[in-house]
Amino acid sequence: MNREELRKALVNAGIKSGMYSLDGPSPESETISLVPEAGEWRVLYKERGEFSQLGSFPTEGEACEMILKLFSDMFGSNVLPRT
């Protein structure tokens, strides 16, 4: 899974775009961000203006899968793409 596939899955599941950023750190609070940095893919959560790292991965696909799992855990299995 890449960023565009993840974006499509989140949109199809009705997840508001203000809850995530797949193109770098979000300026908004209470968001999950995907950040490519120094040869790795970081998943960050921003709350009250502060970022916390939720994970760091060698591939875009692994990071996207983590984000999908986070939203699936929050909102239920309807976030998972249908196969």
C-alpha cells in the first residue's frame, strides 16, 4: 500500500481529511501524519502542538499499513479496503 492507496481507503471509509496528513507533518493538532525523513517513514501524532512518534519504518508500505490499522482500531473494520 502506498500513500495514494491509503488516502483512497480513508476517503472511502469517510475519515475526515483533517484527521491525517500523508504529505508531511500536519499543522493541525490531533492528527496523524506520514513523514518521509532520512530514508525512513515516520508516523507521528500531533496533540496540543507537540508531535509524538508512533512508529518508524523502512518502507512507505509498512508506515501506511500502520496508519490504516490505527484508523481501523479507532473506527472499526470499515476502514479496511475491501478485497
